[in-house]
Amino acid sequence: MSAARALPLAALLLVAAGALAGGDGALTADGAWIRVLPGDLPAAGYVTLRNAGDTEMALTGARSSAYRRIMLHRSAGAGGMSGMVPVARLPVPAHGTARLAPGGYHLMLMDPVHPIAPGRKVTLTLVFDGGRETLNVEFRARPANAVGP
Amino acid sequence: MVTEMQPIRRTRPRGRARWLILPTLVALLCACARGTAPSWRLTDVRGHLPDLRFHLTDGDGHAVNGRTYRGRLAMLYFGYTHCPDVCPLTLSHLHQVMEKLGPLADDVRILFVSVDPARDTPAVMRQYAAAFDPRVVGLTGSESEIAAVAKRYRVAYTRGPTLAGGGYEVNHSSGIYIFDARGRARLLGTPADSDDDIVHDLRTLVEMEQRS
């Protein structure tokens, strides 16, 4: 393929990728924090996600160099019992928000590579629609008995 | 309907506090005369649940039992340290409750009993409890000791399937059992109860104890 023919194709692909990403910068995050527990106990990450775009996006996972494994979970209480269920996707509606908050949806952060001290910032890469879009978010590490960011 | 009474903390009333005593006494007498129960915001379980009794191990590895914590109010809550969301949320709320109680919190202990004794050693429990509040006591024990105290308070717990990485979760009852200083079960709360409602009932209970 000559360069003259490849260039428009590359341009077309770029435009298509932009459209697939649900609009550049459509997703934003705020109030991101982690409740740090002693030792290497699993921690929970909380954040509010906003989608300014016209297309629903769903949080499907997260990764970080600070934790070896991260799972999306929801705490569920029924009949006075409390437990957690894994969540495959958390939709962030078009022009809407989704909240990961104590007692509900949260990122379960397991096996920290290094101990994380309260006050530190930890970057998590949030993955949407199985990798169609990602968002790097700085989470603030808070002490175990914190009630919010 | 008896109006809510203002808590009086000082044992030797001074100044304005003295003026509160007469109306308080009148309100109390009226309440007694009419047999009005205190206006609890949590569930009154007096006479429906057994006294505080167990044989467990504290964070220092010492054998303890229900009598160890007599003389103070006790809030009994079951959970486990590998629980990243609900247990820390509940213990954080109880920490807020203790902060709001102020000096009265000295008369209260939070007994956090593990339903995951395989992972929750006394040392782990001590470190975990201390991360929330100095008045949280982390208690663990043998499988049978945990089963005995859980059965006593009708607390269910089940171990979930093993996850990738070898971990597992434990579903458990989320009640908060409140005992008076004589170890009698008095109130039952849940993690959904507000800090203020728990504070209100603990204050009421402490005041009742101080009068009796």
C-alpha cells in the first residue's frame, strides 16, 4: 500500500477510534479515595464517575501498579446479612453519574505491592467497556476509620 | 409523651446544670408513674436475647469472657478483617459514635468478634481494631468458640467460594448488639442506623445506669 493511499485510511481509523471512545474526555471522576486497612488486608476504592457523552459507558474493571488484583464488587445486605457480589459492569449513563461508595459498589483492591500509607495518592486505571476506554484516576489513601474522601 | 431529656454528665451539678435537675426528675417521675418506656431509636431487645457471655481471645492473646467487659456498655459486632467495605464502614460509624459521645465513650467498648478465625489471629485483630478506635476490642477464638457465641446471638456466617489468589469472603449477620454494664442485652442496631440514633440510645442507657 502506498503512503498516499494509507494516510486517508489511517485518518479514517483515528476518527473511528475517537467515536468508539464515546467522545473524548466524556468520562470524568471525582472524590476518589481508598480506605486503607492495616497490613496487606484488601482495601476498597470509591469514586464518583460522570459521563458527559451521549453514549452509556460501563465500568468493567481497573488496574494499578500498586495492587496485584482489583475486582469490582457490590456490597449487598438482605435479611440482616451482609456480603459482597462480584459485578461485571457498572453502567455510567449518558449525561449521568455512577457512584462507588461505602456500603455499595466498590473496587476491592487486593495484594498491595507495597504498604500504602494514608495520605498517599494512588493511581488506578479505570477500564470501561472491556478496554474500549480507560481513565487514569488519582485516589487519595485515607485511614481505616475515614467516612469519606 | 415525655419530651427528650437533656443528658447531664456532671456527677456534681454546678451552675446551670442544677436547674435542669428538677425538670428532669419531674419528667422521670411522670415517665415512671405512667410506666412509659424510654424512647429508644434502636430495637429494644431486653428480655429477648441472652446476657453477654462468651469465651474468646483478645488482641494480646489473653483469654477473655463476657464478665471481662462488665462495668461498661458493650456493642457487639461480628465481622472479619478481609471484609473491605461493610465491616470497615460499620466500624468507622461506630468510631464516629464514640467521638460524638465524648467523655461518655469511656463507658463503652466495641467488641468486634471475628467470624473468620482461620485468618484473624489475635495479632491481626489487635492491629485492625486499633486502626478504627482505641475502644474497639478485637476478639477471635477457635472455630467452636466463635460458633458458640454466634449461635448464642443467632448470628449466621457462611464462607464463600475460594477466589483467584486463594482468598475468600464470609457473609455474616450485620447486627450491632448493645449490652448494659451488667451484661444484659438491651438494644439491637444495624449498620443502617444513623450515628445520632446510636448515640442517643447509648446516652440514654448510660444515664439510666447512673440513676440506678
